[in-house]
Amino acid sequence: MTRIEGTIETPHGLPGCVAAALEPDNLTLIRTYPIEGGVRAEIGGTRLRSIIASVDDYLMNLAIAEEICTCASRRGRGLE
């Protein structure tokens, strides 16, 4: 069976927060962790449809995590 692998790296001002928010999604196909200046997601599996669905879910969750971390940071600094 063919293995499909890939990486998604996105820049974030609060990579630790974003990665922590995505940690519950670290299942069999995707592993997310903070890197300097951003977040890296490593994707791997053998079924293309499963990978596509997982990446779609990941990107939606990534957008939400970024927004939550940004809002929480602003509140913590008294900006809202």
C-alpha cells in the first residue's frame, strides 16, 4: 500500500498556544507542534480520502485556534 505524507507549516504570533489548541486533534493522521514563528503539521496515511478530510478539518480548526489565541492574548494584555 502506498504511503502518502506531507507537511503544512503556517506562521503564527503565538505558536505554542495554537499548537496546544490543536493538540486534541493529534490522532493517527496528523501531528501538530510549535516551531519557531509558527506551527507544523505532519500528515501521513494510506487512504487519500481520509487525508483530504483530515486536512480539511485541520485547516478549519487551525483558523479557529489562531482566532482564539489572538483574542485571549489581547484580553490578557487588556486590549479588549
